[in-house]
Amino acid sequence: MKKNIFFSIKQRLVMAIFLTFLLLLVNVPIINAESNPEGTSFSLEELSDSIAKIAEEVGPAVVNIDTVRMVKTGYSFFDDPFFRQFFGDQFQEYTKTIPQKGTGSGFIISEEGYIFTNQHVVYKADKIKVTLSDGREFEGKVVGEDMDSDMAVVKIKADNLPVVKLGDSDQLRVGEIVIAIGNPYGLAQTVTMGVISAKDRSISTEIEGHSYSNLIQTDTAINPGNSGGPLINTKGEVVGINTAIIPYAQGIGFAIPINIAKRNIDDLIQLGHVRTPWIGVYIQEVTPEIAQYFNLTKAQGVLVADVVKNTPAEKAGIKRGDIIIKVNNQEVNSSLELQNKIRSLKIGEIALLEVLRNGKELSFKMKVEEKPALEGQSSELGKEQVFSVQTGLKVEPVTQEIAKEVGLPWVKGLVITEVLPGSTADDRGLRRGDIILEANHKEVSSLEEWRTIVNSLEERDTLLLLVFRNQHTYYVPIKVEKID
């Protein structure tokens, strides 16, 4: 009995201490040296009040976007397995069109009714309904979109609309407080708060193999329906476009920096698409293994994995295997750095590239052009015939049918028909349907050529593969796991 009374008193004491701590915490001063150079302090209550005011000011310019996409699907009146056992598949299969609904967010950037959102929110939408914060509904029309950056502009017939203020995403700092406003899961005008967790993130998604770079990472809750809504700083300025492109992410979200959007606003509204500067190369990071194969003293620069025909790079003389080390006298040591350097140039501007080729430094001048629309393909192909235990791969020669299906301009190489789970080939991302054109700088089009190269390797040696996928090539170094 005494023991129970003791714990009851103890619990009450802990509760009293906790409540006292909370009362004190409300009045703890918070100093923002940047915005308050004189050291003016704010309490948590004042901070809370400022966040609420930002939500009230920006909220009217945030919209809900509902979409309907008509999708054709096949069905048959005779799908019953028992029926098919007797009558087979001789009966006609019918198609019907069903509505596929989606929801997202957006924010108004012009009093005339131009709204920014994500491209995947309005992708192939047959109907777009835009609902303002005051409940008014309008029919929306996509006037411009860009899949590479996941941005789109929707127009509604309205004027004198509330608009957001666009900030400067280049000034964001890791740890800075940000706010997201949107419609997660259709719950209108939801406000969440967090901090900038990281900058310049590059991620791959399962959306048609797309990858995105330069993203802002935040722990602010961003869920389906938030996509396209604004990410706002403590000044009430939009610094990013929220994008829920990783459905399995927990505790982290991503946003497109608003400075990228600001560069593309005019193109999206006036041309309907974004004009992207490019020189016509596919690139990848220089890993220590790749540096060793190209006789580099250290991993530096960016490797040219493929050169597109009739592009500035090809016309200037850039070749597959070149290592780009400088653009306009500025060093580049990652794919992201090189992409940013090229995209910062204007179409028609001259780019000076310095590359390493066979141990020598060479310079090339080229005029930056607009990137054309390129469509990639991927395929699962082939039968499993020959297994190379050393590499974790099964391969077979490319046939005319395989070359046609994957868009290979010639009938040569080996198609991967199986990747051993857990092997270094699997870890490097190789997959069924990839085409191996070279192994250790030698072309391979037959199983005999493949065996000769693989059997010459020692355990733990590196095998450098030139792989064709989605209309371009790239290098993949893999470790030999075992020799028979």
C-alpha cells in the first residue's frame, strides 16, 4: 500500500516539474542574428504567431488541383476460368474507358490566373479543376510543362487573384525553418512546418526511370496531394515547389528550388516547354575503379559515357571515354556540377571544355544548343543460355529482333538475360535487357569473345563494361567475384 502511494507522489512530482518546464519554455528567447542584428529576442509564442501569419498571408494564393484522366482498360464477359477451360480464349475481349482521378496543389504566380504546379500532377489530364481558397472553382488548362524538372503551368480564366512572392532558393541554409501549404490526401489548406535538411539532392524515382537533381530536402511533411504546393521561408517567400515523387519516403520530402522555376516561367508560358541548354553528352561520375582504368592519378572530372550524333559535342570532337575537367575555365568534379555549368549558359553561347584523353589535356569549343525531346526505351529480353559465374551475369548475343526492340542502331553486343541477386553487377544497377557493347575496352558480340575476356581475369579484378540502355551508353565497373 505504501509502495503505491510512493509512486503516486513520485509521478505527481515529475508531472509538476514537466509542466513548470513547459511554462518556462514558452518564454525562452530565440535570437535570429541575421534578421535581427541588434539581438532582438523572440519567444516561442511570437515565433508561432509569425508562422500563423505567414500561413494566413500565403494561403489565399494556394490552390487545390483535381484531375481526371480517361484510361482505357480491357475486360471480357468470359473471364471465368471454368468457362475458359471448355471454350478457350476464342471470345472477344472488350475495352472500356474509366476515369482515373488525381489531386495535387499549386500556387498562383500571376493575377491573370497562371498557376505553378508539378508536371506529374497534371500529366495527361483530360479535365483539370482548380479550387481557390475561397471555394471558387475554375476549369484549368496546361499551357506549359517540363517532365525533366517536373514543372507545369496551369491557366484559369480569372483576374485580380492573390499571388505569392517568389524568394531566392540559392540563399537557403541547412537548418532553416520552412513551411509547406497544400492539400495532402485532399485535405485542403494543410500547413506543415520543418527545416531544410539538405540541398542539391539528386534522386532516382520509379516514374518512367526519371531522376531529378538540385532538389531541396526537408523534413516538412510532404505527402500525395502536397505535390505542386509552395515551400515557404520565414519571410513568407516561396523558395521551392513541393514534390512527393518518392512514395516510400518517410520523414523526408523534396522540393524543386524556386530559382529553377523562375528561369523557366517565360518558356513555359510562351513556348509551352522549357528550352534546356545542352551539348549532347551522357555523363557519369569518375569512380576510383574508372580512374584506374583510364590511368588517372586520382578520381577527377566527369566521364563522357556517350556522345549523341549531330550535337555540339560531336561536332567539336568530344569522344566517348573523354574526361571533362573544366567548363569555361571552371573545374567540374561531378555530373551535377557539369550539368549546372551547362544549364547556366544561354542557348547559342560558346562553351569551352577541357578534357583528358589518353593522358593529354585537350580543349574544345562548341556552341550550346537547345536539348531536343528524346525518348528512351527499356525492355526485358532474351532467353537464358550462358551464365558467367565470375561476373554474376547471363548473356547472349544480340539478334536483329533484340536490336530493333531496344533501339540499338546496329546488331552487335551481348544482351544481359539475368543478373545474379547480390552480385556486384546487381549492386551497380545492371539489369535484364541491358546491352554490353564493350568489356575492358574490347567489343564483344559473341559468347566466345565474352569468355575469353572474363577467363583472363583474376579474382577481385575489375571488369569495365560499356552498356547501352535507353538510347545511350555508360560505363559500369564490376568486381569479379569468383574464378572457376
